Amino acid sequence: MSAPTLDRPAAPDEAALQAQFDATIAADHRIEPRDWMPEAYRKGLVRQIAQHAHSEIIGMQPEGDWLLAAPSLRRKAILLAKVQDEAGHGMYLYSAAETLGADRADLTDKLIERKQKYSSIFNYPTLTYADVGVIGWLVDGAAICNQVPLCRSSYGPYARAMIRVCKEESFHQRQGYELLMTMMRGTDAQRAMVQDAVDRWWWPSLMMFGPPDDDSPNSAQSMKWGVKRHGNDELRQRYVDMTVPQAAVLGVTLPDPELALDPETGRYRFGPIDWTEFKQVLAGNGPCNDERIARRRAARDDNAWVTEAATAYAEKHA
Amino acid sequence: MSMTSEGGHGAVPTGPEVPVEPKASTARRDWPLYEVFVRGKRGLNHVHVGSLHAPDDEMAVHAARDLYTRRNEGVSIWVVRAADITASSPDEKDPMFAPSGDKVYRHPTFYEIPDDVPHM
Ligand SMILES: [Fe+2]
Ligand SMILES: [Fe+2]
């Protein structure tokens, strides 16, 4: 070792390290990349952050399909900015995953080989332009509910990435809602298009929060470690409570006959979620799983020459 | 012991006991990792905002602009290869900083001054 001032005493034993880690979590302080951490904490975080990053990246596709078809220059510019943000979110998150020893290119390979998952919501198609608005309103709205508590995640780099993401999500949701309001002021056909999009996206958006807590294998441990701050069911309930009044202002009907305000709790009761569908989509059998993965694979393989050319150029000029 | 930056492999493999997936030697077909620092506005320090991969320094600055300053978040960007950063130690609870812990006399609150002494 060249710098004697940096010498450390003999490494403390595992139990002492674990105690130090537990104390940091108990004090609600942040774990930073170079801290000792239990292997399960590291692995669980890589899994969660990678899954989150993949969702941002794959999430560009359904909306990206409308970039060329957006009805005006204004709408094109907005959609382009939104899709670019989602790419940025993916990058922030891969960057956080790398602080845990993951490798970015390797994570992409795992996504393409279907060894890692992404949010089931992006396996549904965007059939009309109203879907762009509904995704902003409902899908980004649900993402906000999920992500705001993650700004206080116990892992520093993840929490910091989420703060950055959350600052940008509000634009996503508002542009979507404004788009829908504009269509609702239009023709009967446009209003029908919005209602149709709401009918198709409402239930999948509820599934974004994941299975019920008693069927969510990783949730309890994630909460104990402060990686997650709230259970899936609580977050889902918050989302419903926020969204129902927004639907009323917009003038659309949420496709759930059981949706009703519980006067005792002040919260909305809603009907049963079709978890069979959720599991099917997650297992790869949704309407667009194959298409999404094929496109991501093509992006990696078809653009590999750019990576190689830039590397060759850099080496030549080094 | 290698002591490098927060991002990427540099931060984590503090020894053979820390696992890296996949093994660092087999992973590098990606561009090198850069750490990014942004000055939010005039009068503020550059602050670490994250990392990215780029083939060279110049491309790293361009990528940093696109990735970290899409909404006027900065007026100046620094990028530095993660591998070129030397950090205090692989542990954030660094014994190097322990000696300052018992030097309370370096803080103004250590000194008791009567309340009626003005401007102090
Ligand atoms: Fe996002
Ligand atoms: Fe978004």
C-alpha cells in the first residue's frame, strides 16, 4: 500500500459488521456503496433496481410507437421529451445498480435473455393515441405512488436516483392528463377513444403495485431493510384514492362496478384484481412480451457497431 | 486494496470477499465508467450526480449534458473516469475521520460566553 495514512486496522469480524449495518438501518441512516452490507441486501437491491431500470427502458416502447403519429409538433415535442426522460430514468437506475457491483451490459443481457423482469404494464399495446394520455395519467401516476417513498430508500444511490426521477414524473403525469382533457373537449369519437383507453389500462395499472402483501415473497424483508417503505396494498389503495376524483373531473368511468367510497375509512373500495392475468403477463404471455424483448435485442445488436466504432476511435486518439 | 469511486466496479470490489457479477474481468465490453459532477448554478460547487459510460472524455461530457441537465440543472459539468478517483477507504465509516471526533474545541459552541456579550 502506497499511502500509509490510509492503513486500516484488521478487518472487523462479520458479526460486528452486521451489527454496524443493523444500527445504520435502525437509525434510518443511509447505506452507502462502500459500506459492508449483507449479501442478501446487495442481491435484493440489484434485483429491484435492475427490474426498475429495465421497466424504464422497455417503457419507452409503447409510447415511442406514437412519436411519429402524434397529431401536432407540440404533442410530438412533448412526447419526445417524455420518452427521453424515461431513457434517463433507466440510466440513473443502472448507474445506481453499478454501485452494487452489477455490470450494466450484463444487466441488459439478462433482460434480453428474460432472466430479469420488468413491469408487466409495458406488455400491453398502445392501440390509439388516447393511450399516450392514459399512460401519462394512470401509468406514470401509479409510478409516482410507487416511487415517492423510494426517495427515502435505505440505499443512498437508489434514493438519490429516485429523487431525480420523481422530479421529472410530475411532468409525465400532467402532460397525459392535459392531453386527455383536450380530447374530452373534442368530439364524441374522441371521448369514446379516451374511455376505451381507460377501460384497457385501469386494471393493469392496479397490477403495477405487485401482488397482495401476503403473496409478495420479497416485500417483508425489503420493508425491514428500509429498501421499500410501504406494502403493495397500501400503495395501491393510495393510488385508487388519488385517481378516482381525477377520473370524475375528466369525465370518464373507471371500469369497476364495485368501486365505491367507504364512508367509514374515507377510502375507495374496489373489485378483485385478476391475478391470473398478472401472472400470465409476468410469465411472458402478455400481448407484447415477445415484441418488447425482440426490439430491445435489436437495439443492442444492431447498434453494437456504434459502440465498437467509438471505442476504436477513442483508442486511436488516446 | 483498491480505493476508487462510488460508481461501478471500482467502488465495490474492496477485496476478494466482495462478490461482483459477473466477474469484472469478463464484463468489459462496455465503455469505461465516468463519474459526473454538475455545478447547479454560479456560486455553487460541482456536486456528484451519478455516472455514465462513454468511449472518451469528450463524449462523456456530451452524454452527461443529455443525461443530467435536460432541465437547466447545470451551468458546468465535470466528468472523470471512475477508475481515476482515489477515495479515502473502502469503508464509509472510515477510521481516518475518527481523530476529529474528540476535538470538540474546534467548534465555536465549545466556548461558553456570557449572553450579554454582544456580536459573538
Ligand atoms: Fe420513469
Ligand atoms: Fe414517467
